[in-house]
Amino acid sequence: MSIHTEVKRITTHTLQRMKQKGEKIAMLTAYDYSFARLLDEAGIDVLLVGDSASNVMAGHETTLPITLDQMIYHAASVVRGAKRSLVLVDLPFGHYQGNSKEALQSTIRIMKETGAHGIKLEGGEEILESVKRILTAGVPVMGHLGLTPQSIYKFGTYNVRAQEEAEAEKLRRDALLLEEAGCFALVLEKIPAQLATEVSQSLRIPTISIGAGGGCDGQVLVMHDMLGINNEFNPRFLRRYADLYAVVNGAVKQYIKDVRSGDFPNESEQY
């Protein structure tokens, strides 16, 4: 007799409890079914279908070109692979800035067409109306402050943000505004570790760091970076846990060699 064990899905409530207990949250990006399944089975808490798909999947220089349809395609694929992880989706550039009605319509499309569990958007006070409108539809929202890659042309650089007191003060204020509006968590990207720790301690909701130090309630990395699929990108905050570039490169070279020599397929590999 086989005992069927129900996999318990991680929810926004789970993350809240983890913060209260001091348990760190592990989050990674994912863009397709096969990798989502791998990461989910390994026990990752949160999968973010990041607009970084624009860079790592589509080869664009920035996150700006990716469309809502493309994000929906990636998100639906990830949801099919994730049985346990909480799956969040980035609202792409141009679908919430300055238009809260469009923000809600885009969110509803994502939720209906992908089966994801919530969305993430970048910015503070400027996007508050969009955040509130999305929350009225009962959709969980994760905020994102600090370096916000969709605003890259405004910043003009991917350097550390909020080093000046005025920008740090705005970030503190925005974090509280997003919490008050009802966001369930916040990503803090590339800001001084001390500021990130201070913000994390001032909030009831969990904070997730990417290049914002160890004082946050969790960490997120882009999967392609931490697995070493991308080998050109080397920021200080990145730790590579594998060198898949070398593994895949070596495997393909061996395959080519075996095909050329007639070694593949051998007797046992044909019908």
C-alpha cells in the first residue's frame, strides 16, 4: 500500500512565520518547467519568475524589453513545475508605472493565465496606487526597493543605491509605506548592508536581499548566476554554487567527439 503524502505549499503566511522565528528564506529565479521542478524538489522556499528572463533567457541588455505575454509564458511553465514553492511573478516594465488600472489588469491576466501565487513590482511611493489597487483584488504583492533594474536609464548605472542620506531616508520611508499598503514582503537590492539590516528590523514583513547583506530575512539570486551558467557576470554579492558553463561545455564537446568518431551510438544504444 502506498502512502500518499500531501506536499504542503509555502504561502505568504509561511514567510511571515519564518521571519518571526528567525528562519531565513531562500529564493531563486526560475523561468521554465524543468528548472522549476529541480529547484522545487531541492526545497527552495520561493521561486521568482523574474523579468531577468529578459537578460538570461532572451539575451537583452536590460529587463525593459520583456512583454507581459512573455512573462505569462515563463510563469505558467514554472507553476507547472513547482509543487511546494511559492511562485511570484515580476510585473514587466510599462504595465504598472503611472497607471493603476493597467497594473490591476496585467496582474489579473498573470494570475488567471499562469496560476502563480503573487506578483512583484519595483518602486516606492510612486507606485503606491498600483500596489493598493492590486491588493484590493486579493493578490499578494512583494515590493522591490534599492536598485530597481527597470529604472536603469534613470540611474544610468547598476552601482550600489542609497549611499547618500537623502536616498537612504526615502528608502526607509518607502519601505514603511509599502508595508502599510499591505505588501507581504520586500526585495532590497544592492544597498549598504547596514541600511538593509535597519530597514529589516523596522518592518514586520520579511525582507529579501540581493546584494543587501546578511541582515535581511532571506536571500535571492538569479539561478543562471549562482549555477555558473552565466560566467560574464561577477558582482561582489554573487556566490557561484556550481560551474555549469564548464560542465555543459565539456559534455557537448565530448558528444561532438563521440559522434564524429562513430563511438555514439554504440551497439547497446541502438534498436
